[in-house]
Amino acid sequence: MKEIDWSSLSFGYMPTDYNVRINYRNGEWGVLEVSSSDTLNIHMAATCLHYGQEAFEGLKAFRGKDGKIRIFRIEENAKRLQSSSEGIMMAKLPIDRFVEAVKKVVELNERFVPPYGSGASLYIRPLLIGTSAQVGVKPAAEYMLVIFVTPVGPYFKSGFKPSPYAILRHFDRVAPLGTGRIKVGGNYAASLQAGDEAHRLGYSAVLYLDAKEKKYLDECGPANFFAIRGNSYITPKSDSILPSITNDSLTILAEDMGMTVERRPIEVSELATFEEAGACGTAAVISPIERIDDLDEKKSYVFSKDGEAGPICTKLYNKLQGIQYGDEPDTHGWNTIV
Ligand code: PLP
Ligand code: COI
């Protein structure tokens, strides 16, 4: 294997040795198959291609100082895939089958789990697709779960350095009662134009507002939004955002640290009152927000003036990563060691 420069990895795809697959046919899930091919052979009328019957997940495995590999909160991703499957009428994979498949694919690609101290991790990407042919708009009869892994570095180029975000009102990512709460590919297709515009203007990502009133904060492209004010960790409550497992973990860690957690609708104008803000997710971990520019209202909300993350964001980041890499005790039982 060509030497991998672990500490300069970005968030991209690199081929690994194996992926795993489970097919759903005749009303049941089959055996776990191991593949070394990185392509799929599917019917041209498969529902995933035409009608968006596709959901995915994202989780990570970390190598600790003790050499052990820890996978973070697998069951939560398993449950969320079930909820995505329900949302677009796909067959639901049992939690234990998901856990078994994730452990297997990590074990098979153990040599791609980045070394402790490199700052990198192994990204795990489960994908569930409708594979059988339909021309009418209806759910497929057959499904395929595929899980591949790839070693990754930071999602946003800035890593743990604060970067700017933009509010753009001329795009919506999801509808108020639509698919925002589940992790389906269509949401990401719908976010590409807005993301591209934000990048061209020099921003890391878009901070979306609620699509109905454009009054409340929703989430940050591929990550949830949170803010700190005094002793409070504040994060939006909305029916059109993805329930982030990272955000859930941060609320628990904030409470452990004696903070109050507020999960409630947050009006845009409240941004002016926050001391720190961040985007959080599996890929992003915590991406501290330098400032949010409301491009329509011509307002700028600044959270970092010195190019550094605030003290609470830093503390939460260190605690979360400490648990993930095994440096801190896993008091909530979040890690699965393989
Ligand atoms: N919001 C969106 C739209 C995402 O794609 C993600 C990434 O999975 C998140 C939030 C963060 O969720 P999690 O922390 O479970 O990765
Ligand atoms: C994740 O954080 O795992 C994501 O899925 C975000 C993005 C890469 C789509």
C-alpha cells in the first residue's frame, strides 16, 4: 500500500480493501456479503435512480493511544437509518444487522483506521437503496445495504479554526413537513446550489432558516447549529432538521459540565445575543463559527474576532474527541470497541 499521509487527509474518498452488503429480497434480509469491488451492478429502472429511494448514514471509527478501535454510537445511526427508511418506504434493516455490518467492515479495513495523534479517523458510510425496477411511482420490492469506509481528515478546510457562514433566503433545503428529519440523498441534491453560492462568496456553508417563515434558524448545510450564551447551550428545535447524533452528544456533555440545554425555536435576531456559535456533525465534529452574514438583511453576527474558537466550544470539542479517541472515560457507553 502506498504510504498514506494521515495528517494531511481531507474529507474525500480513498479506496479501501472491502465493503459489505446485505440484500433484501422476498421480504427478508439476506446474509452479509463481503465485496472488494467498489461498483454496484443495478437495474436501470431501480427506484433509487428514478424516485430517490435512497438513504445514507455517516459515522466514524477512531484509533486510540491504546491501539484499540472505537466506533462512536453505532446504534443511533442504526435507528436513524430505520427512521429514514420509514420516511421513504424502504425495508427497515434491524439494528443488530446494522451493528454487525458496521463492525465487520471496520475489522476488514483495520489498516485504514488512521493512527492515534494524526487527527484523522475512519469515516463509515452506510447506504440503503431501492434496487428493483418500477416505472410507476411506488416503493421497490428489493433493497441493498452497502457500507464502505474511507479514512478522512476535517470536513471543513478550516478544521477547528472558526470560519464564516451565510444566510441566503433564496434557497430552501427542505420543506416544512418534508424530508429534513431524515437522511435522504434528495436533501443534499437540493442543497448543492446554495452550498455552491456560499462557497463562491467565501463561506464554509449556508445557515438555513425555516422554509415556512424564514424567521427561525434551522441548520448549517451538513451539520446542526448550536450557540452558547452564558451557561446555556442553545440549539434549534425544528421539524425540518436532521436529529444530529453529535448534537445530542454535545447536549449531554454540556449538561455533564453543569450547563443548561435549551432546545427551542431560535429567531434569527437572537444571533446578536450569542457569545459563541458552532456547526456540529459527524463529519464536521465541531466547526466553530467565526461570523454569520445575513446577506439579505445586510447584517453580520460576529462570534470570533481573534481567529480562535471560544472557550466553551473548545471545551466541548476536547471532551467529545477525548471520548471518541479513548483519552477520556466513556461514561455514557457511546463507544463500541472492535
Ligand atoms: N444535519 C445534516 C443535514 C447532516 O447531513 C448531518 C450529518 O450527518 C448532521 C446534521 C449531523 O448529524 P450527525 O451528528 O448525526 O452526523
Ligand atoms: C456526516 O456528518 O456524516 C454527513 O453525512 C455530512 C455530510 C458528509 C453529508
